[in-house]
Amino acid sequence: MDSSHSGGTTGTGGASGSGGTVGSGGSTGSGGVLGTGGGTVTGSGGLSGSGGATASGGTRGTGGVTGTGGTSAGSGGSAAGGAPGASGGVVGTAGIVGTTGTGGAAGGSPGHGGAGGGMGAGGAPAMCTPGTKLTGGKQYCSNSKGSSNGNYSYELWSDGTGSGCMTVYGTGAAFSATWTKAGDFLARIGLGFDQTKTPTQLGTISADFAETKTGDGLVYVGIYGWTVSPLREYYIIDDWGDSKPAGTASDGTPRTHIGVITVDGDTYDVWKRTKTNAPAITGDNQTFDQYFSVRQNARQCGHISVSEHFSQWTSLGLSLGKLEETKLLLEAQDSTGTIDFTSATVVVK
């Protein structure tokens, strides 16, 4: 063990057509120009060229492209404006700034901007709605493991320092946990495997979760598991406590930065660490490698494409063996806190 927006970002409007295309003298328009999303403009004058178009907030994400404004016409009036952007999408990082026009005959009114899109689920950290806290279930306060419901299994493990309990709700892979001054405390629910197949042979593995938490110290929330032949311990960390896991483990030993991957709309740093004579899934102390994918932006809900992490680790030279488990995890070290998974699933297709 290692020691809301509901749509896309609201578009601020289409790119303002403060002038339109620069003309050296401006051609006489015999008719209106059709703006993108706008109506037909009847123009009897040249096109105004007072400057390039400036995008006020940058291009929006894949579903939230901001509608552009209509083209300005000489004396024919204003373009009707761009169409609203569709909702969803990643927030763009910068607008495209047009160059300043140097000439052109004076024209009429500029076109009006489009209405813009909504807030995208990707890009900026999403606002999560974790759902209603579950009730009932069965509580465990000492090292134990067993079946939960369906194909799910749970495990609680602690190094014996401090105290901690987990409650298994029997609803998907959802659970809650509390811990007090825990040295190293792990609670997890998900899928167990018979150690005869690699992840690729098993199929496509993914998870969905929503959680709320409190606490201090080191906290990891995400996906956890082991492979055998070779023995590997792995983490996909989507949320954390006081600080994001990086190049130094809590016991001061270093992790090696292997690379950067993009999965589920965000960037993950990939780290590797070798544990020597440490507790392992085999039931004894072993020397083995740990792999970590650590999300750039913490989140409290979302979809985790587990198999995509495995595939990209392999492309970085990180070998995996035959799968022993893939579970949703809470791990805490030198920490006091709580967590509630209000929804959670781990599936293979």
C-alpha cells in the first residue's frame, strides 16, 4: 500500500462583427450578405472594415461552439446574429484575435453575436451532484473481505494504527467509511477476478462514481487493484485530500514520472514506484512495482475508463499481469475523515 454544470460553458456570444472584412475601398453590395446564423441583410454600401473579429471568450468545446455574428453591411443595416452554440463541450483556452483593418469604406452597423452555448462537462472542473446519502448496509470495523451483492466484493484493510470502519450498502459498489488517526486505511468495493486473464482478455473495464468526503492528511479516491505474474499494484486517482500525489510518497521515497496521458477529458500524470519487502496481495511481503495515474483536476464524480489507462500504461512500457481485482477505493494515511459514495459501479463489457 502506498505509505456542475449540466451542459457546456455559456457562450458569451458569437464573435462580434465590429467591422467585417477589410476592404481597400469597399465594394458596393448589390444585396445582403448572409451571416452565419443570421438573416439576409440588404446592403447598398461597401463592407465596413474597422477591424478583425475578436472572440471574447475563446472557442468553446466540442459541443459548445459559439455562433458567429452576421457580416456587417454598408448602409443596409445589421446582420441578425449567429446561432446559439450547442450545449456541452470543453472550454476553449483562448479567443482568436483578428488583425486591425487598414482601410475600407465606412459601413453600417456591425452584426450581432450569437447566443452562445452552455457549460461543458469537461475542461474546467465539473460541479458534481453526489445524490442522496444511502442508509442501512452492514458495517465492518476490522480487517475483512467478502461478497457484497451480485458480482461485487469488498475489502477493508488497516495497518492497525488508529481506527476505521466501512459500511457496505449492497447497492452497486457504493459504500461509506470513517477513519480516525489512521496510519494506513483502505476500504474498497468492486470486481474480483481469478488471476487467469489479462485485462485485455477480460474485456473493457470502466467505473462510474459520485462521492462526498471530509478529512485531512493523505487521501486517495479512485480505482485500485493488483495483477499477478508480474505482481503489480495500481491506482487511478481522481480525487485526493490535502495534496495531489506527485513525485514523493508519504514515507519520503521517490516516484518516477513516466509520462502524461489523456483519458476521460483530462490529463493524468503517470508515476511508478518500486516497493521493497512490503505487504502484497499474495499475503506476504514482496518487492513489486506500483503504478499511478493521477488526474490533473480533482473531481468528485464521473466516468473512469479503466481499460484505457491500462492500454496507455502499456504504451509507456508499464507491464501488467493477470488481473486480481479492480475496485473503487478510499485510502487514507495519517488522516481523519469520512467519505460517502452515493453511487458507484464497476463493469466489464
